[in-house]
Amino acid sequence: MIKFSERQLRVPKFMRPVYLVTAGQSKFDRAIPEKRTEELCIDALTMAARLIDKTPAELKSYIHSAYYGHFADHFGDQLLGEAVIHDRLGLDPLGNIGIKTGGATGGSTLWEAVKAVASGYSDCVLAMGWERMDEVPTDEGNHLISCAADKDWETPLGHIYTGYYAVMAQKYWQVFGKQEESFRRTLAEISVKHHGYARFNPFAQAPMKITVEDVLKSPVVAYPLRALDCCLMSVGAACAIICDEDTAVELTKNTKNKPLRIWVTAGSHTLRVACRRDMEIPLLPNETADQYKDLGERFPGGERYPGFTGFLAARMAAWYGYRMTGITDPMEDLDVIELHDAFTISDVQTYEDIGLRPYGYGRDYVESGDCYHINPHTGKPGKLPSNLSGGLLGCMHAVGATGIMQTFEIATHLWGRWGEIHGDDNLWKEFGREKPEDWTNLQVEGAKRALAISHAGVGSHVTATILMDPDHLLKEDA
């Protein structure tokens, strides 16, 4: 059984406040043959500069160090790709380093960037992530991604990540879904929602107006997961600028971007899901031990934690993050979230891991309508809208950029600029995409606090990025 010491559970502490001042991203697509990777990174940095009324050269003059995330050298056939990007951005001879943690690479890149500022090493840091997944055949790409699992124990399952998640989906469906067909339809509703929100996002790769039946009739990839249950393979880049308070104020003076407080925390778990040791459920601030004492009776087969159905790494990232920031109930304290919906089943699992619902009841977050921009049952705003970008299912999964894209998205809500940015006719034209006649502004009105979860493997690495309007913090800095 896993045991922790008090030292290991110490709540992390920054040496000084850290701020997100701006962010940017490129177009995302399955293939972008007309642009090199470095051009996509330049696009992202240029957007970040434009959002604070700066030229790229002006913004670069503040950057002291840089952190770069990309999942696999194999995709771009370029070792030390971070050095190439750093050079093309014109940031030599500043210090830089590459980050790789599988699907959580974007979030981990932010984690390192935030720590650099929190420690005092740098006052202004660039966090940039990208992926180039169009230079290898799809089957080879799937094999490369599958190698982020334990190659001795997990990869032989089929050289495709969907196979790993299909086993977890079967177990979850059996235990917590009680093998009900209604649960499978709930998974399909997630896909419908995310592809639907992608229709209003000019950056998004897979906007679709689909139905639950469309999802259930799409080709099986690994049962019970079908093609429309699975995330995208993508090309694109995203970046964020992380600063100390003085630099943040200076960079955003007389601009629409208010500096946002940022915290990033992380957790991990062994790659071998069949070998994961059990433990008592680490309780989040909105949970009690009593609510789980009869979990195995209510859901036979669900008594062992984390088993096959939970992501301990996500729970630990939330455990640290909530305590750092004063979050006592994510459903009440947060206004908008972006979750790592690599598969519809992983979305549901994460609802429980981060405390949106107790273990076993994740499906209610969807079925209640709480996760929608507008609750389909009440016609009123959803209690805690999720993945309004379209997520990994509808927007993109350019792996190294994904966690940063999610942070860009939640930041636009806190800045009150989601509609301005995503509704920009010039951006739709620049990306060669047709803005739908029923385009809808998905701005979450009055959003003050937000969360993004960046997730790797079958939960081997997870980061939680929390943004807050500095005038709406939940606890004072210690």
C-alpha cells in the first residue's frame, strides 16, 4: 500500500507571486504542410505580443529564460528541437531547456516556467509548446505515442493508446456504469458537446455538428471506444508569458489583459496500470472519509483505489493545487475548466479525480448539464462549463502545446476576451476557415477563477494549472 510522509504532503509554496500576462497559439490541424514548426511557434508568440499591444521584438526584450515542450523528437525528425525553435525565435544566447512528460508536456512546461519565476531565477519566462504530427504515417504516429507507456508491459497491448483506455473504459463501465447502455450514451454526449463547441473556435481542427447516434455508429477503435470518442492527432503551437508582479504590471499597462495569478502543481503514477499499488483515497477539501467507506458496497468491484478507474496523479495535482490556492469546492470556487479529454472515458474519470463529483458519480456532471455553457435542461448558464475550446476531441492534441492551449483558453475567459478573440473575422479568414452563421460567443460571464488539467499516459504525469483574477483570490499569500 502507498504511504506518504508529512514532508511529501507539504503544500508547495512559491517564494513570490507569479502571473500569466499573455498567451497565444497557432492554427491547429491534422497537417499544415505550408508552414514549418518554427513558423507556427512564431505565430503563437506574435499573437501573445499582439494581445498586450506589443511587437514580438518588444515582448522578447523582457524574456530572461525559456522552457520548451514537445512530446517526441521522432515526429519532427529533429533532436534538440527546442534549440532550433529558440534560435528561430531570436532568443539566443538566453538559457532554455526542453520538457517531455508525454501528454502532460504542455502543463509540465508551464510548471517549470512558473517555478523559475517563483524562485526568483527569472522575472519573465517564455513557455512554448508544439507538436508536428503530420510528417509520419498515422499508424507510425500511434505507435510512437504508445511508446509513452511501459514498453515491456503495456505497449504489447496493441501499439495504440486507445487500447489502454479501452480496458479502463470497460472496467469503469462495468463497475461505476453498472453496464448500463445509458452510460455509454453519456460518453457519446461528451463527444457531441466538445465537437460542437469546436465549431465556434477558429483554432479548432475538428468542428462537427453531430449526434449521440453519430458517435455510437462511428468505427470501433478499441471497444467500447469509437473513433469519435478519441482525441485528435494535430500540428500546432501555443505559448504563454509568465512574470513576476512588477514585470506583469509593466507589460500589461494600458492593455485589455489583466495579469492573472497562476499556480501549477503536479502528480505522477507508475506507467504500469496493472501494477499500481492501492492506498486510501487522498481526500480533497470538499470530501470526507465517510462518503467513501462503503464505496465497494455501492459499486461492487470499486473498493480498491486507484485501481483501473482513477488517476492518482490527477488527484495529487488537485490535492496540492487546491490547498495552495484556497479552493475548498471546485464546483463552487471555479468558473470554467479545461480537462484532458484524450478519450471520453478519461474525461469522466477526471471529473472524479479533481472532485467535481465523488468517485462513482462522474457521469452526473454531464447528465446534470453542469458542464455545458448553457445547461440544456434549464436554459441557464452551466454551473461549471468545461472544454469550451472543443478540448482534445474537437480542438486539437498537438501534444506539447495542449496544456498551454488549455491555459490560453481559460485565460481568455478571465480576461473577458473569449468572444473578441474567437469571433475575430480576420482570424477565421487567416486560418482559411468558414465562420458558422450560428457562431456563438461562449464567454463565461464574470469568470474569475479557472483550472486546466494536463494529463499524460494512463495518468502517469498530471499537472493542474489554476488561474485567478488577483482581486478574487480565495486566500491571502502566506
